[in-house]
Amino acid sequence: MMKDEEPEDLRQRTTDYGVEVVALFCRLPKEEHARILGRQMLKSGTSVGAQYREGKRAKSNADLISKLEGALQELDETDYWLELLERSHCLRGVDFQHVKSETQELIAILTSIVIKLKRRGK
């Protein structure tokens, strides 16, 4: 259902994103506040690929849109946790810019797909 709507490598890209989030979590400082924020980032960041895969099995356009919007919510939440980690100085000395930029790129891609699907449904 989604083949003509998205780049073919989006399944792999969302999986790679989850792996990068896990790797970033592993590089966080061991202080409790960094770990608490990091666990939140870990949950939302690894959920993106799962939501996307659920969308690939959607039974209708409405179901597909719902799953992709779920993935978008997880991406937005991950972006929030990254911002908190950065602003609270938990990411000092930790390279996280690729995860941050990939978050923004995936948001743009999925938003574009959702907009196209909604237009098609009208």
C-alpha cells in the first residue's frame, strides 16, 4: 500500500535509526538524570521502526496514516528527549548530531508521506 509513497529503504533507515539511538544511550554518562532521560529517548527512538513496520501491514489508508502519525509522535518525542539531554549538558563530549539530524529528516519524510496519503483520501 505504501510502496509508491516512500523511499524503498525507509524500513532499513528506521531500523538503523533505532540502532543509533541505542548506541547513543550506551554512550550517555552514568549519572542518574542522564540515564532517566536516556531511557525515555531509548523508548521513543526505538519505537519509530516498530510503528513504521506496523504501517506496512495496514489494512486501510486510515490505518496506515494512524501508524505513520504514531511514528511521527515517537520521533517528535525523541527530539524532545535529545533536546533535554543536550540542554542539561548530559551530551557533553558525546557525538549526537547524526541522531538529531536523522530525527529531523525522518520527521520530514514521514510528514510528506502522511500529507500525500491524506490528499489521496479526499
